[in-house]
Amino acid sequence: MKAPPLLAHARVHLTYVWQHRRALCLKEPQRLTEWIQHRKLFDRDSRLPALIDKVAVKGHVAARLGPEWIIPTLWHGEALPKRPVWPIPLVVKARGGCNQLAFVRTEDEWAAARRRARRWGGARYGRWLDEWAYAHVPRGLLVEPYLGSGRVLPIDYKCFVFGGRVEFVQVHLDRARAHRWIVMDRQWRRASPPSGDPDPAAPATLARIIAAAETLGAGHDFLRADFYEIGGAPLFGELTVYPGSGLLPVLPAALDHRMGEFWRAARAGGGAAQT
């Protein structure tokens, strides 16, 4: 295993301490958040860039799950036209990047979306957080149909797949206004702390979503596979290899450790540990 540059190593340690208020253990990672830092510094799996490329991954997923799982790409390229030439509402996304998207629900919102998209192209995404795989995703943009209803976005089901087995589903609610999430385990029992929200109902297509996520995660220590349920049918969203860059808190702390143990077991070659 090639040692990472000293500057990257120091930067990863410092950002981890800054966000989590504790030292980072890389020699023997114990937590999910630590394993993500380990991946950033040491994992140079050549498959990863294509998995987080929002254009290329659609072919990968269609070949494994079928084209009916894919949100159509209306266009992809380098620069948006002055006026939209696709049906509105729509979504503009960066080809490689996290949270780089703009919703265009009316034509009046197009100019602002173009300005945001130009800013995305200014610096290589992931560089300052040392997310290696993003450096190998071609720069560019894509346009997709809008899946929401008015200003309400669909629930996002993010499957945490360890060694080809889904262990947790992070359910993202009210993403346009009061964004929050609840983590459920494989048996749809709450794994995150109590909150003001009741446990979310499982999607009707949960079994299909889990099976699809496990198909996509096979052969990897860890991937996060995101899905929606639209009109009673599951749709693939994206794959993630550095969720939250490992800098967002995983609560409770025991869940961070539990996820880390699943990753360790998958890496050891025994598959994900059983719940």
C-alpha cells in the first residue's frame, strides 16, 4: 500500500479532529467515519471514479438492474444554453460532486441555475477533502427530469452496503425545507436516536431496493446506493463512496462503531457481519 503524501495525511487528520473533536485512528479504523478517511488516503480502486460519475454510472446500473431503474439524462455537456431547451421542471447536476445541483421549477429559475453551474466548474471537486476518486471524473453537467411534486422532493433511501449486504437505510425527509434523516436497520428498526419524527414507513418496494443495492455493492467493501420510489416503482439515484466525506457525525456513537465493524468484516473477506 503506497503511503499518501504527508500534506494529505495531515489534512485528513486535522479535518477529522476539527469536525469530530477526537483523534483519527487510521492504523486500525474502528468507526465508519474512520474507514472513510482510510479510503480517501489509501483506496485507489480504479472502479470508483466511474461509480460516482453521474453520467457513466447509469450505463453500469442499467446493465445490472435494467434500464427501467434509470432516471433519463436529458442532456450532458460542458455548458448550459442561455435558455432551457428541455421540459421544465428539471434538475441540473454536476457530473462529479456532492450537493452540486439546482432545481429549475420555472423558467425564471434558469439564469440562477446557470450561474451556479458555472461556479461548480471552477475547482476540482473533492480536492480540499482529499477525495481521490473525484479527480478522475470528467468535468461536466447533466440535466434530468424533476422528480418532485411542486416544491416537495421525493424521499431519498440511502442504502449502506457492506460486502454486498445492505445493513442500514438512511431515510432523508423533507429535503427542500427541513432536511433531516433517520437511519433504519435492515429489519426496518430505528438505528438512529429518537427524534420528533415517527419512524418512517418502509417503501412498498423496499425488498427490491435492497436487492438492487446489494447487486451494485457486490465485490466492494462498502458503497452507499441511493434510490427513490416514484409512482410505486423504485428508481436509482446515485452511488457514493465517501458519504459525508466521513466528517458528518454518525449518531449515536455506537452506530458509527457498528458500521465500522461491518466495513472491517467486509474488508477481511468474510462478508458483512450479520445483524
